[in-house]
Amino acid sequence: MTEVSIEKLTKDYGQGPAVNGISIRIAEGEFISLLGPSGCGKTTTLKMIAGFEDATQGAIRFDGRDVVHVPVEKRDIGMVFQNYALFPHMTVEKNLAFGLEMRKISRAEIRERITKVLDMVQLAGYAERYPRQLSGGQQQRVALARALVIEPKILLLDEPLANLDAKLREEMRVFIRDLQRRVGITTVYVTHDQAEAMTMSDRVVVMFGGRIAQIGTPSDIYERPANLEVAEFVGQVNIIRGKVGSGTISTPFGNVPAAGAYADGTEIMLALRPEAVELLPVSSGAAGVPAKVRSSYYSGSLVDYRLDLADGATVNVQTLPRTRFADGDEVLIHAPVDRFWPLGPIRGTEA
């Protein structure tokens, strides 16, 4: 297993940096996802790690060795591309053997490695098939096998599930993560899909505009976003306004503890996730904020509500479908104070 250290890495194509001085340390055997919208620099970062792009500045170290000027074929990485990049005129076996033959591995060891890796990706018996004879998920597993059969130090994946249907994507997420854990290989995964990053990763690196906005575990990123941009990009979120006074933040849902050194009178943005909110019928007599159901959307496991508060604000709520409310129903909203997360002052309101 290999530790990867990225230090002040920059890539500038001449029109401003696509990647702007980022630093990440990836532990041995860790699964890291680079997450962000198109154009944020995540794929460029992956290509620099692989050696397909030259860095303008900075260092990329594998176990302390700077590989910035080391060619791709000598970096000992396995790469899985979005389009699989299998040779259509070669069988599965020949696709897997190609990289090993280029490395002058003996025929006996090639056969042994191919047998082992096909069993690992649950494709034993498929060696003589051509890519056109495989499903999308099977082709993806062949691409994984081809990356792993060379026994690389690092596995790099560039949006490998983007071309699969929704159900197959979910299955492949579990498959890739389980496989990575069994193999124990250091892995860098690029995606714009928040669900992929959250379900597969040990840590997530959220990027915007060539910079890192936050690095953390999936729960850190989701429950404790570093700023408004992260909160709005990762999942659904309600942005609630509050005002600091006497050590608390007053909100329409009650007083929230004021985490951070905010002066009295400062207006604060707070994140509140839709599933953190409980909906109650008015007849319950429970404490809560009055609201009216504007609309609801049933998705099987959840009901997604849009609610109007008396002050004109809108709140999104996700609940289990055990209790259903109709459009126009009067309800009460209960939001536990520990589910609010301060995102910082609203610009221009700092006291």
C-alpha cells in the first residue's frame, strides 16, 4: 500500500489555474473521492496524479518520492476510465494480458494473475468473451480487473459509473468499495455524484473552481459543511437565518447554541437537512412551528414536502411515508436544535 501526498499542486493552461495550489494527504489503503461540479479541477487533479497531465507547480509524492517528472508507465498506477477503454477486438483474457505482456511478465505468471483477478471481480469463465458480449456492468468489472492485474500501488478511477443505469450504479458502488477493501489498495475516485462519494469513501474532497472547499469524512461533509457552497452542493438543505444574542442564535424554530465567536447582533446562516425535521399534525398539541403544506412528492421510501411558514419562508422536509399530509394541510414543524449547523455570518451583518 502507498501513501500519496499532494502539495500545493497547480495546473494552469494559460487562462487561469484549473487547479489552484491544492494539498491532500492520502493514507495507505485509503479510499478518497474528489467531488465537485464540472470544471472544478477534479479530473485534472487525477490526471496529474496519473501522469497524463504535467503539473505547473507543486509536488505529488508516492511514499515520499516526488513523481511529478516521472512518466505514466513508471508511476505504477492502475487507471479505470469512464468509457472503460477496453480493446474491442481482444477477448477479456487478451485485454488483461496486454499490460502484463508490456511489462515482460512470464506467460505462467500472466495466466495465474488473470485467473486470480477474474475470480476477484466475479468473472471466472468469461476469459474468452469479447467486450461486445458483456453487459455494461461486466465491462466495468473487466476494466477494474485490467487495472488491478498489474498489481499497482495506486488505483485511480475517473467517473467509472457514469455510463451505467441507476440500479447498476448502486450495485457497482458496493462492488467497487468491497473490492477495494479486500485488496487494500490506495484509491482516488473522481465523481460529480454526491451519493457515490458519500457511500464509497473514507474521506471526501469537495472542490470548486480549482480549490478545495472541504476535506472530511462523508458524515463531516454532510452534517458539518464548511460553508454555504458545500452545504448546497452535497444533498438537499434548508438555509435558515438566525441572529446571535446572549450566546444563542434565535431562529424561527427556537434558540440554537451559538457555536463560534459571533458577536451579539450578527446574522447567521444555518444549515438544516430536510430529514432532520419532524412533521406533526396540529391536533397533536405538540410544540412546533406552524406551517402549511404547499406540495408533496412520494418516492416510495420517502415523502418530500414543501412547506410555507407564516413569514413567507419555505422549508423542505423529508419523512417516512407512515403519516401522510395532503396539500394545504396545517402542520407543526419540530426541528431539534442539535441538527442546525452554523455556516457563518451573512455578509455585511457582522456586529
